[in-house]
Amino acid sequence: FDIPIVPYDIAEAFFALCAAVILGLGMGVLNSVIMMMNQMWMTGYTLFNIAMWAASGVAFVPSSVPDPYRTWLSYNPALQVVEWMRSAYYRGYGEDLLDRSYAIEFGIVTLGLGLILERLTRGYILSTR
């Protein structure tokens, strides 16, 4: 298919992978704390996560989506990580939609919220187990 296996910019691919790890860690910590307080949360979040994955741009190219919808899709941090990784493979890709700081900031904020929420609810969580 003549698709390069090695990214054009290896450092950019590494940073995109690190952003994905930060985002996953933040969402994982936050959701695990919420799930410890409410068991039904995971069912709702799983359904929400399926929709977020479908809108992340893995199965389509977001730049081909019409403008108002493309802007709405850009608020999905997973889409930002996917676009970031694509920009590591293709020179000049995603300059109109990609916001690298958004994915990192979203991951750090969710990680911070998860850790704060865990600290505030630690007594409640331990007493219910």
C-alpha cells in the first residue's frame, strides 16, 4: 500500500504516544474513583466511550467533515491524539485542527480531578468496601 511504517517525525510520534498515555491515565483514574462510588457509572461511561471512539477520527479523516461538525469533533481529546499521531507520519497534516496542548491539558486536568476526588472520598470508599 506504500504506507510508511516508520513515522516521518519519530519525536512527534513519541510525544503523541505520551499524550495518549496521559489522557488514558487521567480518564482511568477519574473513572475508577467515580465507579467506586457508583457501580452503574461504568455502564454509562462505556456507552459514552463507544461514541467518543467513533468520533475520534480513527475510521475517517476529520478534515473531510464539514466545518461546524469538524469544530465540534475537535473538542474530543482522543481526536486530538489521533491527529497528532497522523501529523508525525504526514508532513503538514492536521495544522488546521490539531491542538497539541488541549490533549495534554485535558489529561492532566482529569488526572488531577481524579486524584483530588479520590482524596476527598477515600473515607467513604473504604467504609463501603
